[in-house]
Amino acid sequence: MDEIVLTATEMASAQPVRKANATQTEMFSVVAHGDHWHVLHDGQRNAPLSSRRAAFEAAVAAALPALEAGHDVTLRTSPAGTDGGDAFES
């Protein structure tokens, strides 16, 4: 591995560099909205789904391309028991 040495002046003026292969984190949230569930990603909410389980499965399917591209993925779900009786537990 090569060593990189910078002077204090160079360090002060250095700009952050993002490597092309740097890991990016993608967030997918399963949220209740009224009587439906949605997947929230990048500020966008998908079409309403009838159950928490369906929304969770849609979130996993939506996250797969990000995983395959080498990104970190975080999946969040809102509390159980708010969808009118769906038995799916996280």
C-alpha cells in the first residue's frame, strides 16, 4: 500500500473525495398510513398495500437491487398491531 503524505496546508485545502466504489446506505421504511401500508424510500411512498407483510415483502424486493450494487441497506418497520390485525411480526 502506498503512503500519502500531505502538509498541513495541503490538508487544510483538501476536498473530500468519494470513491466510485464507496458504500452508500439505502433506507427503506415500512410505514402505516391510514388503513394501508407503504414502503418509503428516497422520500417517495409506493402504492398502498393491504398488509404490513405485503409492504415488508415489497421493501425487501425494492432493496435487492441496492444490495446487488454493493450498497448497505437499512430496513425499518413501524410498530406491529397498527394494521387492523395482520399477524405478521417483525
